[in-house]
Amino acid sequence: MLTSDLDFSALLATSSAGGPSVLQVRTQDVFPESLGAQVVRVLHEQSEALESGAIVTIDELTARARILPISRGPGRESR
């Protein structure tokens, strides 16, 4: 899924689900002419993470991946 909706990724992260993978865009200019090349590059660079289940976030400068399910860390339980 490709989205600029931050709520979807937040819900996915808190659900402890292993998928689906999400490519989340956090830029002001979301037009294909400006973002297309970067999306294609990140899809290639992060293909392994996306295939296994991840939230990949793209901003103006970087792309980062969080593998699903996202752990809550020691001592933190889901509600």
C-alpha cells in the first residue's frame, strides 16, 4: 500500500500485525512528477523488508523501514 495517511501506519504498528507492508510518504509535494523516482528507488532498496512486512517511510531526505510486527519493548503490553 502507498499512502500519505499517518493514521493507517499508526494503526498497523499498534496492532502487532505482520502485514500488509506500507510505503508511507511524508512530503509536502506528493505529485508523481516529484516523487515517482524516489518511490521507485526506495521500492528497490527496501524490497526485502517490504516482502517480509514493513512500514517504510519516505521523507524529503531519507527512507527508513520498521519491520512488522513492531515490538513494544520490555515491560510494555498492548491494550
